[in-house]
Amino acid sequence: MMRQTNRWSLGLVLVTLAIVSVVLAAGVNAADPVKIALVAALSGQSAKSGEGITRGLTVAIDEINARGGVLGGRKIELIRRDDEANPAKGQIAAREVIAQEKVAAIVTGIETPVALAILPITTKEKVPLIGVWAAGTAITRGANQPYSFRVSAVDELVDKALVKYAMKTFGAKSLGLMRINNPWGESNEKGLGAATGESRIKMAGVEKFEQTDVDMVPQLSRLKSAGADTIVIIGSAAPGAQVVKALDRMGWDVPIISHWGISGGRFAELAGPSARKVHFIQTYSFFGKQNEVGAKVLAALKAKYSDIKGPGDAIPPVGIANAYDAMTMLAMAIEKGGGTDADKIKQGFYAIGDYHGLIKNYLKPFTPQNHDALNEDDYIMVRYEGEQIVPVK
């Protein structure tokens, strides 16, 4: 009898220990941070874009964690990897943060080719890809991309906006396109072709350049001969500056409009005084009267980063603003979905109703038919005033 009692007591102890172990393990798991990766250009010519995105994400994460995090107390942790604006390095970084860091989502940066290179990996591994800058249409509007969401511009919509702006502001009738020779350039060539086909304007010609090209005079001379009365730039800061400098050397004073790639690096410095001639797309400006969220974010930026003294220092504004709203909505999606599984996050995005954000007041920003939270009504035109990005008046 004593032996049976001891055996029963021992069994009870073992069961109790097992239960305690499970409870403790659950407690540890509940306290584990939710890791979000940023894979973006953190060095090189587009480093300003990565820095802006980092700051927008960080301000949002600070707010989320101050409120207690997500899923009953789990804090958000930001993991950063430098893709150096290189698709192959972006793929390596994506595989590493998925396999080693077990991230819940990957935020991508300025480069469409990098985002498109990462996309098959995140789709296969069922990790949400959150775009906050790259505007390539196919990132969210291609085939079979169930976990790709974006708070950013979309090329085919930007191209319509640029055409309308060129016609209304400059009376343009014949556009000359200077575009980067990569998938982002291809995306915009297609979009501008469609946009001009729907309007009373034509394409005088399309010229391509490489990221490292320094002499754009031959391409621009062909566009001038073809009758272009407005130049459209699709490129990043360094080659975009070369386009402007080539126009100066030619003495060709022609209106210039641009996609927002030029704001991700040292465009104003490289292009010189003529940088101010270029009118380009953004989704937000910290100048002017801010809404409640804008005032709060700008105050947080000034408190956290010593180099930000005012709205002109919050650059590039598109990187900060898109990242802030995207991170806030990602946290909402994790909460509403009830977990960090990709399908739960996806359903959580669909469940977002009203969100009073930085860029705008969102109403059902994501649906199964639309993974882009912004549209052509959310763009503004800006230009450089020195190093500052200011709205066009």
C-alpha cells in the first residue's frame, strides 16, 4: 500500500512539474518579441531612403511598445539588413532573417528590383512582405502574391498622375521619358504608355540609362530632336542628377517632372542649384498645418533624432510617412488576426476598418482585391529648396 501511495505521489509530482513547465514555457513564448525585418538600402547612394524608413518604423514601434505591444504584451523588435540596393543581396538578407531571426514580416525599401527579387521567397515561406517605398506595379498586382501588402505609390497610378500634372502645369503635349534600365523603369514605361494613350498627349520617345551613367546628353539630344516639351525622369538620385546636369550643359530649359526615386539619396547635392527645377511625387509633407498624427510624429522625430529641428529635416518624408503608417497597420493586423502566422496577418489586414493615419484617414485600406492602401488621390507634388523637400506652390 505504501509503495502504491509513493508511486501515486511521484506521479502527481511529475504531472505537476510537467504542467508547471508548460505554463512557464507559455509565459516565455508570450513574452518573446515579434520581430519585424527591414531589408533596404542602408548604405550607398540610396542610404537616405533606408534611414527615412528606419525612422518612420522606429517612431511607430516606440508608440506600439509604449501601449503594451501586441498579442497581450509582446513587444515589436526591428531587425535591419542592408541590401545595398542589390537584388541578390536582398534575397540573401531575406532568407537569413526568415530562417535565423524567425521574423513575422519583412519591410522592403526603395528598390523595385530588390522587392521583386525578395517576393518569391516571402511567398514561398509564407512571410508577409510590406512595401513602403518601391512602387513597381507587379509587387502587389502580379500573379499569386497573397502575402504582399503596400503603403506606398503604385507605378501605374503615379504615371497617370504625372501625365495629368505635366498637362495641367506645363501644358505638355509631348513627353520625353528618361528611365532607368531595370524592372522599375520598365514598369513606368508601360504605365506612362497607357496613361498617354488615355489622354491628349503623346510620348516623343523613351531613352534608357544605367545606374552608373554620367553622360545623359546623347539620350536627351534625341528626345529634343523628337520634339519633347517635358522630360520625365524615372530613376534614383545619382542618375537623376546626371539628367539635370546634362540639361544644364545643353542649355535646354525644359520642364522636368519625376517619380520619387530622386528623393532617396543625395540628389540636391549632386544636381546643384538646378535640382529645384524638378517637380516630383511624394505621399506626404511635414510642411504646413499638420493633423493630430502629423504633429505627434514630427514631435517624436525631433525628440528622438538630434538632426531633426523642423519639417525640412524630416527627409525623405515619403520614407518616414509610409513606414509609420505601414508599421502601425501591421501591428493592427497582428492584433486583429490574433497571431503572427501569415494567414492570420493577412486576415488581420482585411479586418482593419477605420485608421486615422499620418498620410490620410484610411477606410478599409486592404481587401482581398486590393493590397495597396494608397491611390492616386494621395499624391502631392514637391521640389527641392536647398536640401529640403517642400510642396510645390
